Amino acid sequence: QLQLVESGGAVVQPGGSLRLSCAASGFSFRTYTMTWYRQAPDQERELVATIAAVVPGQIRYANSVKGRFTISRDNARNTVYLQMTNLKPEDTGVYFCSVLIPPSRFFGQGTQVTVFS
């Protein structure tokens, strides 16, 4: 059974840092691209960062997080990370990790990140 379990969300002040983790199981983690999404209140879910299966593989970021967030993966631990620095109030939302295994995209339950002073 496929599972994606996010952790690491918290309440932080602007300028702070967090590292999110997503533990994956139930599929061949090392062969799939992994993606972080986020969803702010009353907003659509948006792509934050994605990392291809092969490391060093293709990595892409949303323009809003370039230079502040870093996605990485540890295939030995079946885990994908999102290191977030210089956090801003607009980074507030629920962060989800995701994998596309055609024909379906799977999401975890999410972890809440709140940035406010």
C-alpha cells in the first residue's frame, strides 16, 4: 500500500527556517520523480519543487521559492526533503509531498507551515 507521510511543519517567524520530510513506502521510490506542493487557505494547490528520480537529476522550483527552498532526496531512506529558509508569511500553507504513478497522482496528508510574527 502506497504511503506518503509528511512531517516537520511548525509555526515560525518570518526569516526562519524549517526542514520538511516525506517518508515514502509501498512503491519503488528511487524510480519516481517526487514533488512538493503547498496549499494556502482559499487557494489552489501549487507546485513548490520537484526532483527527478536520478540524482543529480532535474530539479525545478516555483519562482516564488527559488533561492530560498532546496529539495533533496535520500533513496536509501525513501525520503524526500524540503529545506526552507528565509520564510515569508506568504509561505504559509499545508505542504504535501506527491508522486505521479500513472494514471494517478498520490498525495500525503500534508504538514502545516505557518509563518507569522
